[in-house]
Amino acid sequence: MAYLPCGVYHEKYSQDQAFWQTNFIRGKMVLLAVFSLLVIPIFLTDYLSEFILLIYWAMGALGVQLLIGFCGQLTLGHAAFLAVGAYSSFLLMTLPWPMFMHQIGAVYPLVLIISAIIAGLWCVLFGLPSARVKGFYLILTTMAAQFITVDFFIAKYVSQIGGRQQDLTLSSDLVKIGPWTIDSKVDIYLFGVILLVISMAVVANLVRSKTGRAWIAIRDNDIAGEAMGINIIGYKLYAFFVSGFIGGLTGAFWGASRNIISVEDFLFGKSLWLVGIILIGGVGSLHGVVFGSLFMVFLIWALQEIVGMIGGTGNIIYFKEIAFGLAICGFLLFEPNGLAYRWWQSKNYFNLWPFSY
């Protein structure tokens, strides 16, 4: 069956669990790949900064989505783990690695993985209280992670290692994977697309596995899940590790894309933005991560254009915060399920036409 959303049947389990079950869906994914890998780098180069920011927000929100949307662990301090990944990658890159490793482009991939692991373990450390507390009290724990990590350790000590001030810089020549030196906006964008696709694929497969089913059981009713034999503490900590790992990758990517990082890049407001993205995009939906990030990037771009036309560019930060707050309130009031739910409804309308009712 090529395109029959109503009445399609499967004869094998692999067919039932396939991501792209019809040729129509496969065709849409091919078009998306062509648009992402060819159209944007060639014809939309003037907007590459916005697309890189979209990738950054989507990857950062993916870890938050895993914790809140799939495991039910509330967090308001996820920017801390992005900061751990970013600062770890910068400091590790400055180590005296053997010259041949730089020549073959093996340093940055290794640093990327190590930084993500460090961020994941750091996230597990602050996820330990989830074994005893949840809800409002867990929110306070994750907020403590934000302030302890960024405002204390990084601001007071890590950012000043080697006599530096607040900012750390990195030569773009060091950001190299094999023969590929990632030193232009096009290279950064393509590298970000690869990281985002890999991260989304990993999370999507985890959610569909035994682990994902355990996370969803914990989210819906952890007491019932424990009664069914689920290791509640183990699966919670696993969720924190994977979430922190993705956050570390995001931070390392963000630092490499700018070649400079600062404490101001990971303040508490960034954690709120990550939560806001999944609220706008849709809690518990991988599509919602992309939709929410796309909405926020477009909102920022539109505000910059509008404020620029009226000659008030100095106040753009205030307009951004106001628009962000209004967007959150609007979605919670009028579309609490987020843009992913609206996308699902739109697909069903066209797929089931003329019997859309």
C-alpha cells in the first residue's frame, strides 16, 4: 500500500514499527533531506545563522523533552549541562594532544564524546534526588544545578582557568573531523544537521524500546510502574544521563560554531527558553522539538526585522522576552498540546479527506 492511511494493514512487526511506512512518507523525507542538505546551504546562505540557531535550540530542547515529555521529570536548569559540555570541550581542546591526532582530525570527535559523557554524568548527579522527590521539589533541585554549575563553578573558577577572564576562545582550525575542517557557516550548519539527526534518531529509538516504555510508565504513574517491576530509580537516572549527554553535545556544538563561549550564554533564562520551546512545540513529541524551535527562531527574526525598521535595535532583548512570555501564555490558553498536535490534526485532515470529520 503506497498511500492509504485508513485501512493499511501490516503483516510483519517490522512493518508496523517502521518510521516511514508508505512511499508517500518516504518521498516527503527525501524532499526534506534535499531541502536541508542542498537548498539551504546553496540558496539560503543569508539565513544560515538562523538555521544554526534553530539546530542549537532543537538539540537543547531534545534533552528537556526526553526528561519532561517522556519521563515526567521536571527540570528548569538544563542550560547548566549545555554549559558543562561547552566548557569541557573548550578545555579539552587546549590539552597537549599528540600532533598526529590533530593531523588526522581525531581530537575534536573524541573531545565531543568525552564532553557529552561529562555532561551526562553531571546531570545524573543532580538527578539523584529524583529517587526521593518529584514535582515542585525536583524543579528546585534542577534549579540548584543551574545556579551551582553556571553561577558558581563555571563563573568563579572554570572560566578563569589559565588566567582567563569570563570568555573562552577556540581556534577554528582545531574543529576538525578527519579531513573536514569545520570553519565556515555552511560547514557548521551541515555538522549541526548531522548531530541533530543522530540525536533525534537515538531518542526516537530509545522511546520505542523497552527503556522508552519504562520512561512513559514512570511519567504516567510511577507507583504503578514500580508495582509492575520497573526499576524506577535506574530508569530515571538513565533518562538524566541521556538528557545530559545530548545537552553536552549541544553545548560543544554551540561553542565550536562560535569559537567563543561565555557564562552569559548559559544563564537561567536559557533554561526557561528550552522548557518554553517544548511547551510551544508540544510536550511528549519529537516533532514538537523542531516546531517549537522553528517558532522561536522565526519569532526572534521577525522581531529583529520589525524593531530594526522602527530604529530601536538597542531594545531587542526586551521585546524578545516579552514576546516569549506572551507566546507561552497564548499556547497554554489556546493550544496547550502545542504545534505538534496541530500538525497531527492537519495531516489527518488531508489524509482522511473527504471523510475528515
